[in-house]
Amino acid sequence: MSEPRAPRLCVLIDADNVPANYAEAIFEEIAALGEASVRRIYGDWSAMRLNAWAKKVAALGLVADQQFSNTKGKNASDIGLVIAAMDFLHSGLFDGFVLVSSDSDFTRLAARIREQGLDVYGIGEKKTPEAFRMACKRFIYVENLGSDEPPARGPRPADEPQQAPAQRGKEEPMKAIPLIVAAMRAIDPDGEWYTLGQVGQFITQANPDFDTRTYGSAKLSDLIKKISRFEVKAGPGGQLLARDLA
């Protein structure tokens, strides 16, 4: 019996709205979602600001699409990306799309693709407007992926405590409590123990940008174990269960 093929994904990148230093990490993340059959990147390649992305094109197998900025203040890349997305959508060759941008202009595009029954994954910065994040099945922050070129930083003062690199810029685990509690109540208002798989699935469906890495944890179980309000135990078949002690 042949193995099921990985979902075929169409990856479209808005070069103006995602830093190039996350490029390799972005494609490592995409590899976990499916096969990046199409890898297009849009921008005005005559502009100096895209030099960093231009250096990544060959190494990552990207097809660079030239979009001239004919009018000041207008982003031709957005229009070019949308037109290409609709062409790819109507080809019927793909199982999902990955829109790499921090621009809310792609909100309607994401919604349109999902109306067609395909998955849409968004990848962008934490500054990405909520409308675009919520239009995606899942939205991934590049800040959670790490970069191959960490930003330069001056010498650390002698009296400054050294912070663990994995925790810089992370949210406190306690901030995830409302999301976890809401998921438990939605699953079963009168329940006591909940499987972490169900909890995680509900949180992600209600909050496409939820990512345990935002809170400095690799997995949901790691995150919940950091919060004293919850108890975690192994259930039947080794599945993990959690309950709210409040």
C-alpha cells in the first residue's frame, strides 16, 4: 500500500512585509505542513530594500516575480500576489496555500481560498493585524521560528541578569489560562479531566495564531505543566489529561 502523499501547498511570499532573515526557518515550518510545490515571492527587485530576500531566492528554490512600483504609496506586489493566487486556486492542483505576509490586505484572499474548501496558513510578524490572522486556518509568528541572522546587540551591562535565549520576547505562561479554560468549558462545561489533544484542537480552531512557542514551550503539555492552576496526568493509552484546579 502506497503511503499517503503530503498535502500539496502553494507558497506565496510578500517580500515587502516579512524580514528575509526568517526565510530558512519559514520553509522548515512549511515542511511540517506539506510539500511546497510552488514557491513564489513578489516584490520590486529593483529596490535596495529587497536585497536580503534576493540573496535567498536561489538557495530556497524561489521564483521571484517582478512587480514594479509604478505609483508611490501603492504596493504592486499585493496585486500581483492576489492575481497569481486566484490562478493557482482555479487550477485545482493544490490542497492548501501558505501566505507569507504581515499585511492585512490579504485578509479577503485568505477568506476566499477557504471558501473554496482549501486550507490557508499564514506566516508573518506579531504586528500582523488580527483580521488576517483570523482569516487563516492557522497563523504562525515568525518570531516563534527563530532566524538565521539574529539582530545585533550591544555589550550587555555587567549588572544586567542574563536571560535564557529561548525566553526572550516570550509571553508569560499564565497569559494562556483564559484560552485553556475556555477550551475546557466549550468541550464539556461539567467535565473534570480533558484530553490535551481536544484542548489543543479547540484552542487552535478558535485562535488560529495560538502557538505554545509564544509562551516558551515546545508542546501544550509543557505549557500546562508550567501553570500551577492545572494538573496533568497520564490517562488510558498514555494520552495526557488535564484538569482545572480552580
